[in-house]
Amino acid sequence: MRIDNDLKLDYDDVLIRPKRSTLTSRSEVNLERTFTFPHSKKTWTGIPIIAANMDAVATVSLAKEFTKHKMMVAMSKYMPVKDFEAINPKYNFITIGIRDGDSDKLQEIAKKVNPEFICIDAANAYTKRFIDSVKRIRDMYPESIIMAGNVVTGEITEELILSGADIVKIGVGPGSACLTRRVAGVGYPQLSAVIECADAAHGLKGLVCADGGLRSSGDFSKAFGGGADFVMSGTMFAGHDESEVEPIEKDGKKYIPYYGSSSDKAIKKHYGENGKKNYRASEGREVLLDYKGPVEKTIVELLGGIRSTCTYVGAEKLKELSKRTTFVRVNRQLNTIHQGKEE
């Protein structure tokens, strides 16, 4: 047993210090980035925001809306093979796990669409089995852009990149529908995880995706400011018309169901009533989110918030944000006197 006494930070622990800026309008900020990936050697240009591969988030409807903005969706690993023909492979990840049969499904999909982007997803990417899976998929698809995770430390970030991942997904337990930190007692403050893993990845010309723990556009900006190349969220993009779920009426209000990938509901839905083995626990929760209407409004507000951050620190391009960011540690971010009183 050992104790790491170094300071570790979450998004709530910091604010971004403003700096002198020559920008006169948010409209001058360019949020598109161009990346060349270390293994595939391919180049991609777009806004590096990704909707998480969760039920009622990563739908065909959402993918079509995101593509309009050159944003990305990591499609659910349970999405039917036939549905991949309806989406643009240049802006959407084919998600697989490391279970038996997952690589077979990927091969089925690859017969219909070019596997431009592949996401290898597991709650725990520290296992030899996961690393071996990354190596195998890289050998099978040398020209695909592979994102793999989740992890929170620099050493394993480096190992995944050396094993064939172009992008490493960062985050253990920060998501609103995730209970890993409570159930397993395992995790890492998300902002520090992003900063440390980005430093490790960039030394190998790899990239990182900050996954989860985001509650506002300001948190997206902090993730980018901390060195994230891509930022992924589930909750921010759930609860809309594009969830492809019928809203639930309760006390005169509309809600959309939202649940973690390791929740009882997800396990029963995809693996049946007896899907949860007697050696495992549920590490996700099910909640009702306020119905938010079309996702277009959320996208516009989110991108506007990030542009505002860039104008505050003088970053004309999103690429410049991490170089212009100075974090200030705080005890309180907001004045909460009107909390709960908004119309």
C-alpha cells in the first residue's frame, strides 16, 4: 500500500484565467482541428467533440445531426450492423468491446462500410486481454483510426499507443451514470488524468480523448485547455429528440431515460435477465433526464461557450487553447444564491 500525496484536480477545482486578447468577436474563433494519426497515418479535419457510445445517445439520428457540424459520434457497440450504412464513416466510430464475437461483428460491418474509425471500449483497459485486443485489431485494420480505453494514467496510455491505438480514451468513473468510484473505489480526478495522459500521449505523437465528467461548455473548455485532443460526453447529448426514445410524462413534465453501460438496465437489455454473472456488480445507474428538445440548440450553446473561452484567453484557434490556458485553483466557482429558482 502507498499514498500519492500529489495534488489531483477535477474540473470543479479550477477556473481558466483570462488573458489579453486581440479577438473582437467569438465568430473569429475556429473550432476545427486537423489531426494526423500516428498509426493509420490518415488526416482528419473537424470539431473534435464526440458523443459517447451509450444507448439513447449514440443513435443514427444524433450521428446525422453531428455530421452536419463536423462533430463525431462513437456508435453504440450494440447498434445493428445494417444501421451503419445510414451514417457517414468519416465522422462516426464503430464501437466494439473485447468479448468473444465482437471482432466478428466488426468484420461484418466492414463488409458494408469502410471502418474509418474504430473505438475499442472497456470500463477497464488495464488488462492484458484489452491490450492484446488493441494489437489484434490494429493488425486486422492497419489503415483504420483506432481509439481505445478507458484509462487514467500515463504509463498505460503510452502502452496502448505503442500497441496500436491512435487515440486513448481517458476517464474512470467521472460520468454521471457511472458508479465505478462508489462500487469499486477506483478512479482518478478527471482534469489531472487528462493533463497527465495527454502529456504521455503527445510524447509518442498519440492523441487523447477526455471522456466524461462534463456538466457544461466550460468543462469542455477546461478539458481542451488541459491538453485533450478530443472531448467525449454522454449526458450532455442525452435527453433530446435524437435519443430515439419516447419521452416519459411525470408530474406534467417530460423526461428521457438515461443509463450507464454497466447498469442493471443495460445488462438486462443486451444480455437478458440472467446477463449479470454472480461474480460481478452493476457499476452504472439509471436516471430520468429533463427532455431537451432538438439537439441543435445544445450544440449551438456548447460551441458558443467554447468560442467564448477562446476569446477570453486570446486563442484564435481551438488548437491554441491549451497553450493559452492557465488554471487557477478555486474553492467555489459559482454564486449559488439563485440555485433552483431559474424559470
